[in-house]
Amino acid sequence: MTRVLLTGFAPFDGESVNPSWQAVQAVAAVPPAGLEVSAVELPCVYGASLAVLRAAIADARPGVVVCVGQAGGRPDITVERVAINVDDARMPDATGAEPVDEPVVPGGPAAYFSTLPVKACVAAVRAAGVPASVSNTAGTFVCNHVFYGLAHLLATELPGVRGGFVHVPYAPEQVADRGLPSLSVASVAQALREIATTAARVRTDIRVAEGATH
């Protein structure tokens, strides 16, 4: 049985909920068949989020790690392709930190690709009736910080473990008065079940066009 670690974030930027953590908890409560799923909440804080992630990986000893974060304004589930080695905050994290043009890992590579089958994961989510796409930018906020930190940890210390990052839209309750895209937590949880299952079972990604022109 494959062990899968899912992480979500605590609420930030004045929100009372974070759908990434809500959905991750739902998946851990009702995991896909054949998977042992654990869930950990990360603080929306540079540095501290990676410390919590490292401890969770040491405790869970997973074969697959899927970190999940909120991307308010995106309309679908977006499986991230690449993490970049820069923190460049347009707003403070939960402690007020606002790094600008700082490396996530000093001296680390400019970028890491996800080691999950990102296109197969997207296809599986779409087949389950949930909108999804490949994303080529995880931003430069704490989500990318965690994605890059995870990728660096796996590449340098845990090469047998595979991992990546998924962004999810707002929950409906967050945008009732804002007219922005949203997706129910139940739909996000279903998408994450498909992603976890695909990530655990698929080693070679499918070859389909999922590029972007901008």
C-alpha cells in the first residue's frame, strides 16, 4: 500500500477558511482504495512551512507527497509543473514577512520540475468531471516556496520519494459577495483523490499538449 502525504495551508490574508486544508482533510478521512493517506496543515509562513513539511515527511515516510494550496481567482484545479527558486512576496505572509527577490534555497538550482505525472493527473481529474489544467507557474508566494522546498528536499535527501504541488480555487463561501470563480470542497477533494491515485500508480506521464502561450 502506497503512503501518500497531503498538505494544505492554514487560512491567510484575512480568510476564515482555506479550501486546500478542508479538501485535504476530507481525502484523509475517506482515502482512495489502496492508499494510506495522511494530512498535515502548513502555516502560510516562509521558512516555518518547510520545517513543518520536513517533520511531516519524516513522520509519515510517504512514497508520494502532494502539497496543496489556494489560488484565488483560478477557475479550476491546476497541477503545477515547475517550482522556481525565488521568494517575491506581493503581500505579507501570516507573520508579516515580505521577502523580495530572495532564494528559497541559497545556491539551489533555478527550478525543479514536479516528479508527479502532471498531465496524467490532469486527465484523471477531468475524467472524474472536475475542471483541471496544467499550470506553468506556482507564483512566488508561500505555495511556490513550499513546492520548491519540497522538490529540493526530495532531490537532495529523498530521491525515492516523488512529489509536487496542486493549486485549488476559492471555496464558494469565500466569494459569495465577490463574483470570483469557485469550486466546492467536495469537488476539490474528489480531484485530489484522483491525483493521489494517479501519482501513486503512474510513473511515466502521458504525452499530450498542455502548453500555454502566456
